[in-house]
Amino acid sequence: MIRARALALAALLGGALPGALAAQGGSSLAGHVTDAKDGTPIAGAMVLVPGTQVTATTDAAGAYRFAQLAAGRYTLRVLVIGYLSATRDDVVVPVAGAPEEDFALVRAAVELPGVVVSAGRAPQQAGDAPVSIAVLSQEDIQRRNVVTLDEALAYEPGVMFQHGTIDIRGASGIAGGVASRVLLLVDDHPLLTGATREIDFDALPVLDVDRVEVVRGPASALYGSNALGGVINVITRPISPTPQTVVRGYFGAYDPPSDERFTGDLLDLKGLDVQHDQTVGSFGTRVFLERAQSDGFTQNGGIDRWMGRAEVTYPQGSPMPLDLYALWAQEDDGNFFIWRDSTARYEVPTDEVGDWERLKWVNVGATVIPYGSPGLLIRVNPYLYFDGAQNHYSDTESDSTDYHRSTVIGTDVQVSVNPAAEHSLVLGLLGEQTSVTSNTLGRHIEHDLALYGQDEAGLAPHLTATLGARLDRHSVAGGSGQTVLSPKIGVVFKPEDRISLRASVSHGFRAPAPVEQFVRAEQSGFQVVPNPDLKPERTWASEIGATATIHGWLWVDGSVFDDEYYDLIDPTAAAGYPFGFFQFRNVERSQVQGLDVEARTGLWGDRIGIHVAYTFLHSRDLATDLELPYRSKHNLGTTVSTTALGVDWGVDVLYRSRIDRVLVYPLDSRSAVTLLGLRAGRRLGGWDLQGKVTNLLQQQYVDVQERTPGAPRRFLVSVTRTF
């Protein structure tokens, strides 16, 4: 069976390649994109031809090239984060010759979002999307000096973390990271584990990230299950056309409060990342290797990780290359479920000392364009994701008995068409199979089949409407299947280029993960029992929002939303069982209302940059009129950055108001959480030196879930060099 799948994939890629290459003939158009102030080249700028499927991205020299345009007149638009967009009409492409169109972009006083691809599965300006979307740029990630990507995402509007579970707009409670209501994509390929449907941010190389797009609100009409609360799409960097090596090393230490120390040893973290780009003939290649270790800040909190990633594009520099990638990672994690007692918050119960688990991931995929032209683009995204977990307990009677292994294999075929200048159509078909083997879950095979489409058209000057729907069929071998229709409708009104008004109504759903339906396990004295009768959870969501750039120095995006959930799945007390037994159950009906606001501004001649992201949530179980558990009403992330004495300085603040309701220990004390961080960075020669301290004021807090401590003060120093 494995060999048959491999041969099928090889045949698909081999058969698609000639078509992809054949589509690249015709007239050409090239040019450069530079900074209008100093003339330096701008890499990573997206050059679009509105009304067509044609796009190009500038290389390290700021150069772009279209090799598949027919002779005629076109409009070109250039978008890149941090610069004002530029549009040029009546660009003539002759039958013969290679004209050049150069662009000099004006840097924005604030870091404006550039092009996004996640909202409509096609490149577009962020303000043209009918849904709320935030963009985390490569510069944001570098400035924040993060070890893993989730550390930077916590400052984006609507994004919260509930003790390992990523949450957008209060869609998720807390479930130990499993059964994510947020879909993670890497270059449009899904990256969720099979058995638990969770996100492992540890398996994402930070050096390889170009930008991250956060779609807030249900996106099931395009992306299906697990996009109930939103989508995180990680876009990787283009491979450099010239040889390039990037090396990053970091070292840090945790500083627990003196009265909470459980060891006299230094609790450190350290890592080394190496990435190399090389062009070999017509092939662009990238190899990444990571080694990371951490003692953690708790007993049993250590991490030991190896990771490697490889990518090949052919032909290098083509606007429609064949792209292949493969990732392998292995990580040993210590287990920490709840603290020993309130006087030993960083220690585990005695019988859990030494417990750990080994995690493994293998991810292989490709992006193939068998045909591309200005009016039609066919994209095929095959992928395979294997993950495995093996527990190792200190109790010799149960040592190494709990495990799971799962394999997800699928293919997404998408056809994008431009019937007219202000009209685009996306059609797609997805097939996926998930195989799970586990001693706590049993053996299960799931099948998913989906058909989706989206039509976007200009109805009047400055007014665009989007209509889309997706039909999903989810089934478990030996059980009943479920069919779900997820429609959406949205409108965007742009009275002028720097003001955009939007409104949308959409449906989302999430099929239960195998771990929610079939798990039977014991954890820290609590029994989790299966519930095979779980139904998919669904939502109807509506929002109204606006984006505006005011006088060139203030950019604001805000929206109000109303999400109503049906059959929401949450861990609750098991019906018919005594205290201490829990299971995943469908909550009858829930509602989350709120608003999120993001603002960016540059003050004092653009010397001080300020980024603010605020989210307000009002949530309740409509059957009991109680607050949904593990949601904070007020959530704020703020960053202030400046440069002085040749050093880039930054102040970061994360705030969460007191959680009103928890499930297990309601009498435990709870409080608001305010975390202050400081950053400093400087470039010396070819070296980037950065230092950071988080939780500077040493606040002692609970990390959302009862009896799990939040991270204490942490120091981190990193060094990056590009050769």
C-alpha cells in the first residue's frame, strides 16, 4: 500500500511538470522594486496583475519577472509589508521584446500589511478581504527574538493561548492542546496531528518563516474542519537565488522565585539553527537543521529536540515552480499536569517525577502547478503527515505502555479562474485519509472528502461581494458518517484606497478528533472516559469591520463579531459517573460576542513604533446562562519599539483579565495576569545580537488551567549571522 501511494505521487508530480513548464512561454515583463528614499532593493515584494492569476515575487536584488504574459495592456500592483502600495495602469507588453517596469516604493510611517493569500486562497491586498485578517511579518518575528512561533502570535489581535491550546476569539476552552479549533497551514498545506488534531509549534522552523497570516473567525467555507475559530497560515521564505547560509544560536535561563525553587541547578535553554540555500543547475535547494534543549522552568519540564527540513524548487526563480518539501523532528518532553501543592507550584506529584514522552513528526508535501495562464491556474497540493507519541512513566508497571501513531495523507486540487477583470472564481476538491493506532484509542480509519468554491465579483464601483460554500463528508470506518455544508457571504466597500469596510456571515464546523471520541485514560487522579456518540460542533458567525490608514501615521483595524456555537465540544464532568470522571461532550448551545482592535502608529518622526491588539469577549452557555470556562473578558497585547544609541529597544506587555469560570478547582484563587518584557538588539558588522527578558516583574500566576504555573522571569540572548 505504501509503495502504491509513493508511485501514485511520483506519477502525479512527473505528469504535472511538463504542463507547468509549458505554461511559462509567451511575452515577458521584468523590473525592479526599490526603496524610494535610498534606492535599496526590496526583497519579498509581491507584484500582482489584477484580474489575472499572474503574480511574481522580488528576489534579494529586488528583481521580478513575468514570463507568461500575452501581449497587451495590463495594470500592475506592488504590495509589501511596511510600504505604501503602488499601482500602475496601462503597462504595455509588446509581442516582442522585454520591457522593464520599475517601482520605487514609499516606506509607510506604520508597518502596513501587504499581500495576503489565506482569506480567499489567492493573493490580494489585506483590506480587500471580507474577513478579519492579521499579518505577522518576518521583521516582527525577528524583533521579538522568539524560540517558537507561538511566542510571537500571542501579540496578534484575537489570539490567546490556553495552557497549550491556541484560541482565536474565544472559540476554544482548554483541552491540553488537543482538538484545535484553529487550523494550522504551512504554505497552504494542513499541519495537524492525526489522532489528537493538535498544533505543534515546535515543528515549525522560525528561520524559514516569511510571514504568518491569521484569519479570525470561521473559515470552514474554504478550509473545512478545524477552521471553526480561524486559520493560521505560515508562509515560508522564497529560496535565495544566490548561496546563503543563516546561523542562529541562543542561550537563556529561567529565574524562578527564590521561595519556589526546586533545584539548585541552572534551568537553562539553548539551541542552534542552521539554514543553507543553494542553487544547483535549475534547482533551488534549502536545508535546515535545528538542535534545541531546555530544562524548562518546572520539574519534568525539559525538552530535547532535533529537527530537519529540506525543500527543493524547480526551476529556480520561476513564477510557477514545482516545490517539494520534507520535515522530520523528534522531541522528548517532560510531563507536567498539575502542581504538587500550592507551596510547591513548580513541582509534580512524587509518583510523576521522571515521567516523559517522545514525540515524532514526519511531514512531506508538494505544490504542483500543472497549468498556469493569466486567466486560469491549477494547483495541486499533495501531503503526508505522520506523528507518534510514546509515554514513558516512572512507574515500572506501566512504563512505555501508552502510545499513539497516526498518518494523514491527502491531496487538495484547486482551480482558480478569472472570467473578467473584476471577477475571480476558486473551485477545489480535497480527499484525505487518517489512520490511527493507539492503546488508549484503539485502531480507527477516518475519511474526509470535500468540494468547495468561492466567487468574488465587483458589483459596483468600490463594492465587491464574495459568495462561497464547502461540502464536507467525514466518516469513521465502522461508524456513521456526517455531511456538513458550510456557506459564507461577504461584502467589502472601499470608498477610497485607504479605507475599507467589510461585513460577512459564515458557517463553520469541526469534526470530533479521535482522541475526543475514543480516549480512555487516567491523568493525575482524573479518569477520562470515551464518548463515541460525539457530533461535529458547528457555528454561525457574523462580523462587521473596518480598516483605515489615517494621515499616514496611524493604521487601525477593528471588528465586532457574534459567534453562535452548536454542539460545542468541551471536557466536562462525565454524565452518570462519580466525581473525578470527565469526558468530551457536546454543549447544547453557546455564544461568544466581542470585538477586536489592532492599531499601529509611528510617533516622533517615526522614531517610536507602537502596536496594540485588544480583544473583548462575552461568552456564555445558552443552556445554563453561565460563562464559558477558561475565557478572559479583556485581552491586550502591546509593543513599543524605538532606536536609541544604535540599539533597537522594545517593551512588550501581555494582559489577561481574571478568568470567571473554571471546571475542576473553582475555589482556587485566580487573578488577572500582566506580563512585562524588555528587548534590545543591535547589528554589529554581519552579526545580529539580541537580548530579551520576559515576565520582568516576576508575576506568579496560573497559566489558565488550574494548578499549572505560568512561566517565571526568563532571560534570553541570541546571535544571528547571514553568510
